[in-house]
Amino acid sequence: DTAVSQTPKYLVTQMGNDKSIKCEQNLGHDTMYWYKQDSKKFLKIMFSYNNKELIINETVPNRFSPKSPDKAHLNLHINSLELGDSAVYFCASSHFTGGIIRMNTEAFFGQGTRLTVV
Amino acid sequence: SQELEQSPQSLIVQEGKNLTINCTSSKTLYGLYWYKQKYGEGLIFLMMLQKGGEEKSHEKITAKLDEKKQQSSLHITASQPSHAGIYLCGAANTGKLIFGQGTTLQVKP
């Protein structure tokens, strides 16, 4: 069984379109994330959800809207796609262990969704 | 904000050689994670270090966290083509995992 699964794996779309990427985890984790990996392979966090609540939003444009219907799912909807949105998007999950510094266990990642905007 | 810097950015080694990748943090590390990414694939978790001076090994890969908890190293012994990929260090930071820019490793047969 795949621990963290994303769909689709590849997405090619035109500028201005709206698209969604789905993510599901079967690890029983309470925290899920979306990361963006640019052409230089730098991995940057976009959002973090804990128990369906948004806890981190890293200055991502409003065109990106995450939705978490339950703890096992975190979908990413993108409106009015732009050329600069082309990247690989990774979903991940972990378990929040709490504490003053808000520790998490290691994160498990999906296979990524390669988004190409033309 | 915390930043992680990895060195070198890229590395080409002959099969059988040893190599080391470094990760330096701008702040104290409370959790340091090493991941490996193969082209077109997701990140594979390798190891997690939390305590100063901690060292962990998995097969031919050893990771260490220094006593001051601001630097970690990943050492591969007798490298093989299967070790090729991008190695990323990550740090736990207020509920999120941030990453270094990655080190691309090529192993020549």
C-alpha cells in the first residue's frame, strides 16, 4: 500500500486554467503538507495542516487554496494558472509530537505531481 | 528564520569511493532529517538525528549531528551507482520541515 499518494503524477495545462491536485495518506498522521520544488530542485514549504486546520501558509499567492476534508486528505486547488507555477508539487505527512518547539516526526512524501503550464 | 546550507552542491565520484555531504544550520537543530530523491521520484526518508553527538547508520550511509547541534554530515562508504541522486537535509522548525538546497550525487561505474 502506498503511504502517501498524489494524483495526478503529471499535469499539463494552459495558462489561466484552474486545476486540482489530490493527496491522501494512510499512515494515520495528523499533519499534512504541500511543498513546491522548483527547477533548481529547491524544496519549499507552501502549506501545513494539522488535524484539518491550516497552521502554516508560507506567503503563497491566493490563487493556491488547500482544502483538507479530513485528516487523511489534503488537496491543492490552483486558480488562474501562470507559467511560473510550473514545478513539481509534493504532498507529505507526519505526526505532530508537540512540545515548545512544535516537533514533528519524520515526514513521508508522495511521488510528486509535475505541473507544466503552457 | 532558519536556513540550511548544504555542501557541496554537486558531487561526482568514482564507484567504490567514500564521500561526505555537509549540512549547516543558521540556528540550533532540534531535529535533523536526511532524505534522498531520485530523478522523477519522491523523497525517501533516510535518517533522523536529534541529540548532539548522535550518529546513525543504515547500510553504507552514516549520518552525524555535531555536539553543538548546528551541523550534520552524511557519509557514504564505498559508493555504488545506486547511491546516485539528490540528498537533502531537513530541519524541524516550528511545526514544519525546511530543507537545504540539496546535493546532487553522481557515481561513475
